[in-house]
Amino acid sequence: MATTPMISPPTAGTNLVPDGGALPPNMAAPQQPGTDMTGICFRDQLWLNTYPLDRNLVFDYFALSPFYDYSCNNEQLRGRGIHPLDVSQLSKMNGTEYALSDVLEPHLFVFRKQKRDSPEKVTPMLTYYILDGSIYQAPQLCNVFASRVGRALYHISKAFHTASSKLEKIGYVADSKSEVASTDSKTAKEAIDIIELKRIDNILASLQRKLPPAPPPPPFPEGYTPPTGETDRSLDNLQAEDEATVDPIVDQGPAKRIKR
């Protein structure tokens, strides 16, 4: 099995370069990775062009990234020439370790950082994944929920802001229309009346088509003669004569009766 050259991490007391010389003042021992490093990724294209990315060499590639903790149990196994992912050896140790949980060669490798208290008791800490040669830290579930809730609240507040702005514009337009309503009220009423009349005509026409035809008028009773035009004229003449007839006594008055 081909392995990449392993370089022991410098300790805080030695600070030596591989050839035995001292480190420059601006260089220091590698620090432990932070808890939240989801904002960065690591990729070494030179290493990917030199070695194949498979389950045997993937840990050596992961150890080059800033996500790697040199104080883990895997690093101790590397120093002793044992494969760093040997579960039989890691189960005998206590402390922080990395375990390869899921593999989909050569595209996806998932590492789980965990704390081992006993051969059976393991507490997960963080998760990292290598996707097509790029190494990322997987976000924690609470951070995922917080991000989703924050994004949902952002879109909801944006929707309410858009709706309120549109309602303000509608109210402003309504106020401006009410100011000029005195000049355009007649034209608007006529247009509305025409629309209403057409709608009522359509309703009445549809009702008329649905209703049965009107029945014929009932016949006149026996012996009844309907009035004609001549009868109407005679009645009018009689009424005029009655109005022209005047009492002679009332018409003459006392003075006219004395003269006779």
C-alpha cells in the first residue's frame, strides 16, 4: 500500500523544520482547528494530481487540511507506522479521533470527529466531508435550523414590506382620485350606469328565456259590451254638458231678479 510521506507535527517546545533548523520567528506550531470552520474549504491540487484519492490515502490528504487536529489518536498511530484508521487500535485508546463513516469512491468521503471514552462509548463532535477533492466542515444541526428560520423570517418580512408599500401606493392613488372626483364624477357614473344597465338587461333576458310565455287574457263575461270609441265620446259630451248647466237662481243673483 502506497502512503504519502508523513511529517511529524512540530511541538510547542521544539519548533523545528524538517531539516533540523529552527523555525523563523514568523512561523509557529499548528494550532488546533476551531469549532466553526464552515466558512472555508481546503483543496490541494498538487496532491490530487500525484496520488489517487481512495480510502487508503484519503486520511493522509485530510491531514493536510486546517481541519486536522494533530493531538488526535490517529496522529499517534501514524507516528508508530500504523494505519491511522485502524479501528482495532483506535478502540484501545481514549481521546479525540477521526473515523471514516461514509465512503463513495472517489467522489465523497465523510469523516467524523469524535471523543472516545471507552471501547464502546463514543461521543460525536464534528463532521467533515471531502467532495471531489475539496474538504469542508459540515454545519451543525442547530446552525442549519437557525439559518433556515432566519431565511424564512427574512422572506416573510420582505413580503410584508412589499405588501405594505403597495397598500400605501393604493391609498395615495385613492386620495388623489378623491381630489379630482368632482370633475370626473359624472363621466364615471355614466360609465358605471351603462355597465349596470347592460348587466341587468342580460339578467332579465336570461330570466325571460327561462320563464314560460304569458297566458292569454280571460274572456269577458256574458252580456258585457266592451266600450268603443263612440261611447267614449258620448260620455265626454255628457260630462261637458253637466259642467255647463248652471242653476239660474245662483247665476242671476239678487240684483238680476229685482230687475225682472
